Amino acid sequence: MIQRHDNNSSGNFFVNSPNFVGVEPPTVEDLQHAVSVGDTKYIEVLQYFSGSKIRGSDSYWRGKQEELKTWIDYHIAEGHGPPTMFLTLSCAENWWPDLMRLLIEMEQKCGNKKEAKEIQKNNGT
């Protein structure tokens, strides 16, 4: 419900914002002409900003990708080097049988038998 309210309240952003479209938004004919001559700038901007605050949308994830690139660039510039591993888990990671099996195998290969048994016990595998 809150997400729907946020989505609905951000819907006027393009029409009402002088910073984005200007006082006079382009007409459909203007956009058609621009696209026909190869100018897709306006569409690309719409594509990026139209849903950037809507979690899960393409625009949202493009924004997150840009944040990640910025973070990587910062750490490289600071001399820390590029990241060597990214791990993304959802809140349901303990429900993935394959992941649990791999975690148990890795713990066993590292000689952590106690940890492997604990994972098995806690996850019923």
C-alpha cells in the first residue's frame, strides 16, 4: 500500500517539473520527429527516471547498477583494487536447498565439521 502511494505520488514528476521536461512538454509529434532523426535522448531519460523510485523496476535496478559502478570506481581510485567477489542473498537464502548443500560442502572441505553439522541441523538437510 505504501509503495503504491509512493508510485502514484511520483507520477506527476515529468509533467509538473520545469527541471525535467520544461514548462512546455514535447508533443507526441515532436517526439516522433526526434526519434525518426535518431534523437532518442528524451526517451532514454524517461526510461531511466520514470520508475527509478519504484523498487524492482528496470529504472530502479539501473540506478542501483550506477551506484555499484560508482562504489567500484571509488575503491579503485583509493588504491583498494577492484572487488573480487559479490554475494547477493535474499531474505529467503536459507530456503535454497542447493545453497545449503554448497555451504555444508564448503564447511566440510575447510575442515569445519562442527559448522557443517550445525547448518544441517538448523536447516533440516
